[in-house]
Amino acid sequence: MTVNNHTFIGTVGGTFLSIVPNIRSEDIVKTVILATVGAIVIFMISMMLKKLQKKHKK
């Protein structure tokens, strides 16, 4: 099944343009804060797991 690029681009563009007016600045700030906290937590967990792995190998 082939997809017509014009139809796909039109659908994606229309969806994007219908979503953009509904985004508030508070939502963007909240998303940035949550992404930052998530990245920090994942980094800390990976560092802790790396230390545990080194201890376990000794």
C-alpha cells in the first residue's frame, strides 16, 4: 500500500495547526520541568546501577 505524500503532509499539517492554538505557555513550562526532572532521575539511577554493578563484580 502506497501513501500519497500530499495527503500525508496535509493531514499532519492540519493536525499540527489544530493543536497549536490550544497549547498554553503553562503547559510548555510544565513539560520542560517534568522532562528535566525525568532526565535527572534517569541519570541518577543509571549512575547508581553502574556503581552497584562494579561492586557486584569485585
